[in-house]
Amino acid sequence: MLSDDLPRDWWKRAVVYHVYPRSFSDSDGDGVGDLRGVISRLAHLQRLGVDVLWLGPVYRSPQDDNGYDISDYQDVDPLFGTLADLDELIARAHEHGIRVLMDLVVNHTSDEHAWFVDSRSSRTSDRRDWYVWRPPREGHVGGEPGAEPNNWGSFFSGSAWEWDAATGEYYLHLFSRKQPDLDWENPSVREAVFTMMRWWLDRGVDGFRMDVINLIDKPEGLPDGELRPGDLWGQMFPLVATGPRVHDHLQQMHREVFADHPRAFLTVGEMPGVTAEEARLFTDPARDEVDMVFQFEHVDLGGGPGGKFDRVPMGMPQLRENLMHWQVELAEVGWNSLYWNNHDQPRVVSRFGDDDPAWRERSARTLATVLHTLRGTPYVYQGEELGMTNVPFSSPADFRDIESLNYVREQTAAGVPFEDLLPGLRAVGRDNARTPVQWSGAPHAGFTTGEPWIPVAPGHAEVNAESQVGVEGSVLEHYRALIALRHDERAVSHGTVTPLAMDHPDLWAFARGHEGTRLLTLASFTREPVRVPADLLAGWQDAEVLVPTSQEAARSVLADGVLPGWESVVLRLRG
């Protein structure tokens, strides 16, 4: 059972497990994961040792963007079950000692939400100014090319403006045209959101992960974005990311929703484009905004001038430099979320590790070691604890994600062959993260008895939970050990961080320290054995070896100063 007799920063020693409901577990055979499926797998999460379940959106929705287009914030979509099912999930999770974090998507709603239906009904509607409406550009006819109020492009391709012929104005949508942006400058909007949040807290929810929350403040005048050579649309993102009023809005949210809340809670701000300097402000406890940020710098590495699907070469040193920069910058004030995967990112073993069958498990364990011994709150995305990998997509029919489909449609219409787009889609397409969790080697990986909404990834007969539970050296058991280490060792949860060997091409090394206890994490990011610099190991010969990825690694690093390929160890000295 849960206890609320906790320090306010209880989440420093916690681990969050991220569930994308439609791909987690299907209880009724319709091929889509659901709430009762999540309930049926709570024992898996309890055994893993996680403290928080972050539940992706299960609200009522037309599912244009798989639930991130919400038509009713206070109901559950029948696709996932009922409000009673969600109440039971919260209660059962609490019985398992797991808190529940809901996705809060309030930069935008669905165009089928009652608020927007009212807003678009008339220019004189009471809720007209709940959304961002603008007339056509001066001298242009609404609905014709070039008449959009500005040149912004949507994150999901095409214009960020949709023409509404009935009322003769455009509405803004940074994402899908079915996701109109709320106008957070309107105090009625903010109060409606805060009322809804309090309603969920009263139902037992333990906090929120706030989707793209730093985009809620749009710039005065909505100016055109930079139009670079080859761009179809102006650069919108620099104009909408982390506007000056975001801090005011989050501080008001804290005052009106959380300040007097009696139970332990967690607030996480997903903030694309946020810098470490900005993150310190958002997560400074004295400012009462959010507990931690979800930032994107490390997962944006490798994107070229053409965006995320335009891949350019990058290596481990760039990744290490970025994450260790965040470790240093947030060392004194602020807090970060630590993650390799989520519902929007490809599988880490394929992206930053080595998904060759001979190296997959080793690289999965080593990636986990690095992440879970850094300073911050680690997140495990469903299937990550099993070492799941990317999918070998080959045709447009393989994709389900609106971002990928719109990108293919726009680029092929501009004359780019699909074959030229495929490498980028394979590398970072969001569908990589959305194939069903591989519970067993049974048909459809034990995810469903029906036909899954998206095919199961190849290789589930070898990579699945059933084959790893209790198996020494498995990826799953390694994750269990790392989570237990964070719970037990304050040098991991609260210690200082010192980056080491930052010029080494293949070794990731850093030290942690807290009240006389010292830790040293050493990780090899190559297939070849790595010789650890002698000065790093000086004084560590008598150290205790924690969570090694193999006994060979534990032996050889202290005896010979060598880490085998894609192996890692954590060393500990006390006193």
C-alpha cells in the first residue's frame, strides 16, 4: 500500500514506468490494449519494482492522434474501457504500491471537444476566444493558398492553420488539424483546466505528465517564422517554445491545483526545445512550477537540416556530451527526467545500442546501467525492460502514426521517392515504440487473442517477458537490480555527479558521491574490449562490484582494467 508520509522530493529515488495503453495488453481480444489489460499486468510492474505508472491518454477521443486529441477530459474512451475500470486501476495500483500519473494534454483539444464545437459555432460564441482564431491574411481570400494568417507549418506537416468556412476564420493547430490549440491567455481556459485537474486528483490520481506544456504561450502578434531554403513552411517552433508567460501559467496551476493537496504527487513538464538553463527555472523548488522536465536534446541528436527524418551521422560521444551537460547544469538546482524511450521515440537498443542478436542483450543492459545510475528520475518505457527493438518497416502500409503518414504524403507529393524517405522513417518513426509489448512467444506475443491494431515486431519468440522472468543475466532482471539499487543507495538517488574520461571514444564513465559513499559507473559502447584508463581505476581495486552486466565484466575490469564489448559495471566504496 502507499504511504503519504514522504518527503516532498520522494520522486528522487523513484522509477516511473510509462504505459502506452493501446499497445500494452489487450483483455478483450479486439486487438487494442485497454485498462483491464493494464490491471492484469500490475504484478509485472510490482515485481519490476517501479514506483509510478505513467498512463498514456485514455480519455474519450476520436483517436486522430491515438488519444492525444481529447474530446472529453472527464471520461474514458470506450476503446480502453470505462471510468469504473480506471477507478479500479488506480485503486489496484495503489494496493501494489504504485502511484498513477495521468497524461495531461492541454495545449490543444480535439476538434470534437464540446469547447471547440461551441467555439466554432459562431464568432459571437462565449467560447470563441477559448481557441486561437484569426482572419485571412490581408488582401487574400480565406481558404486559398497563402491566405493563412501566418506561414507556420504544423509539427504533423502542412499548414498550422485550418480554414473554417462557416465562420470565415482560421484556427491554429500546432499538431493535427483535428487538434485546435487552446488560448491560454484566456483566464476562463485556465480555470476550466485547473478544475478538471482537481477533479482527477480527487479521484485518486497522483499527478500529471503535462504534454508539450511549454508550447501553451503563443507570441504576441503571431509573426511569420523564418523560411529557410527548401522549407515548405515557416519555422514555427522557435516562436512558440517556452514563451515568457509559461512560468506564470505553471505557477498559477501550482497555486490553484497542488499547493494544498494533502497527498504525495508528481508534476512532470514535457518541454520540447527547453534548455538546461530554462529547466533550472521550471524545476527550482522555490518557484513552484513543476517537479521535473522531460527534455528532448539527446533524442533530437542526429536530426539533419530537413528535420527528424533527415538523419545525419552521430556517435556515442555526442550523446554522452549532451546528457552529461544536463547532469552538470542541473547539479545544484533543478531536476531532470532520465529516459531512452517513450511513445514518441524509437527503441533505444536500435538507436543508441546494437540490435544485432549477438549484442542486443548486452547493449540493452549497458544502456540501462548508464541511465539508471545518473542523477534524475528514470523512466522505463513498456518493453524497454525486455530489450525490444525497432521494426524493419518496408512500405507505406506498415505505418499507423499520423506524423509519419503525413510526412510521407507531403514529401511524395513534392516528388521525393518513398525509398528515399524509408531510412529516416525506420530510424526514428514513432511506430517503432508502438508495436505491442512482447509478453510471451505465443501468437501476437501474448498481447491479444485477436488481430493487433499494429503488427507485433519480429523476434518476439526470442524477446519476451515470459522467457526472462527470474533468468539470471536477462535484460528484465538487470532492470530489476538497477531499480532496487536506486531505492537502496542514496549515492544514486541523491548523490553528486562527476563526468569522467569525456574524451574517450567508447567508454562512458562517471562518479557519484554521497555522505562518504562513492560510486563509479563504467560502460563500454562498442563491440571491442575497452581498456579503462589506469587513473580512473586508481584506488578502486578493493571496490564492491554492483549490477555488472556479466560476471566476466565484474572480473576483468578489476583484474585487468578491461571492459568486454558492450558491458558495464558499477563500483562502490564506502567511508
